[in-house]
Amino acid sequence: MTDQPEQNSPFPHAGGTLDAAKAAEQNPDVEDKEGRTDAESLREDRAEEQALQAEEAHADEPGLGGDGPQQQRPELTPAERAAAEKLFGDRLEMAEKFVDHLCSTGIEHGLLGPREVPRMWSRHVLNCAVLGPELPADAEVADVGSGAGLPGIALAIARPDVDVMLIEPMERRVQWMDTVTKDLGLDNVRLIRARAEEAVDEVMADVVTARAVSALKKLIPLTVPLLADEGELMLLKGRSAEAEIDAASKAISKHKLQRPEVLQLGEGLLEEPTTVVRCRRR
Ligand SMILES: C[S@@+](CC[C@H](N)C(=O)[O-])C[C@H]1O[C@@H](n2cnc3c(N)ncnc32)[C@H](O)[C@@H]1O
């Protein structure tokens, strides 16, 4: 999860259950709704499961950013400062403290790559915070695959009226977010250590967000079950947004969603606007 916010995570899928595994082994040629055979689907699930375990095992190893000198928070450029003041208001100091954590322990723990430090504001924190003004008043927000708290912590800082559930399966990342949110004194967040698919019974959100977790065709089945009836998905994406929507057409119709909208947020505020895919139920 180092460099590219728009890069797709290799480990978003639920992982096969034992029953699914048995079924796949017995019926290797049966196709699922996405046209994959059970055996292909199982292989893909296992690869994703292994990738998640491998990433967990190596997340805190030296060499992922912890070896070098401690990195410092980059200065805000005048344009970034104007955006940060607008988005964070009187919580700008809290946002600065969050950036301090990202640039120090966040890098040391391998949550972001060291090359991200100079662009921590523009490409990560401001890029996520531009979603803030789009959230309904007092909304319940669920951020799936929060990792280093992006976008979840940035949104909780920008919008003190909303409650943000930070859903993340990897223990070290959850511990890091726990330390950081306590240090910031951020009281409108709740940490849920789980995969999205395990959190279905305890989450019913007005807005579900995710950044760099998975391509849309896999992200939709993970996130829609966490939505309240009138809720909406706000998924941060990159240039691939339209192509991902096309590739997700079966998931969109299966989950009874309207055709997603692609929004460009932060135009005139950020050097590069943030692409967000918004989906609502039909
Ligand atoms: C590439 S990181 C992105 C982290 C953060 N959203 C960001 O933009 O910096 C992907 C994160 O998604 C988490 N993840 C993967 N599969 C998930 C699932 N099924 N449910 C919830 N989180 C998941 C991973 O543990 C990882 O922290």
C-alpha cells in the first residue's frame, strides 16, 4: 500500500469458506456470475488471502521506510494552506498533527512509502478531505480498508459532526490508527478490526468510503451491504474510474444500484482534483 492511491489492492476478497473450497474442488468448471469458474475464483481468493497475510507479516519490517532519518511534515504551499484552512477550519492544527504521524510513524510502519512525504498534504490528506463538504450533516460514515486513516481520519477531522467507522482487518494498522486518533483527541471515530464482509451486522452507514482497496467490481459487493437504505457509496478512484464502472456492470445491476456518477472534487481548490465514484441504490 505504498505509492499509488489509485492502485488496486490485491487482497480485497472475502477468501473462500471451507464449503466454497469443497464445492470448487468438486465442481471446478462451474462458472460464477462474473464468468469465473469456481476453481478460478477459489485460486483468486487464496492468492488474495496469501497477499493479505504476507503484507501483515512484513508490514513493520525495517526497510519499508523505517531505516532512514525521521521524516518531517512538509510545509504547506500557499495554495495548499488555503485549501487546508477551508477544509479543516479550526481543526487545521489537528490535521497538521495527523500529517506529522503519517510522515513519521506512518512511514516507519510501512503504511505509506517515504516518497509520499513531500506530497502528504496534496496527494493524501487534502485529496481525501475534499470529500468532507459532500457528506450529509451528522452522517454515519464507514471507511472500508482505512489503512493509515485515509480517507477516514481526514474526514473525521474535517467534519466533527459526522461519526466515522474505520474498518480495517490488519491489526498493526488498527493499532496505529488507535494511537493516532487518541493522540489527536479525535472522538468521532470508531475502530472496527474486520474485513468489510465481517462487519455487515454492525454497520449501517449513510456513506461508505474507500480508497485504494480494490477495483469497483469487487468493491461494490464489499461495500453495498454496509449501506443504509438511502445511503451512498463515495469511492475515491483515479483515472480508471470510467473503465472500472464498465467492468463492474454486473455488480452494479446485481446490487440494484443506479448508474454511478463520476465526480471531480476540489476543482479550483486542489492542483489535481479528486475523482470520486458515487453510487446510490435504484
Ligand atoms: C492499499 S491499502 C489503502 C489504505 C488507505 N485506504 C489509503 O488509501 O491509504 C488497502 C487497505 O485495505 C484493507 N483491506 C483489504 N481487503 C479488505 C476488506 N475485505 N475489508 C476491509 N479492508 C480491507 C487492507 O488491509 C489495507 O489496509
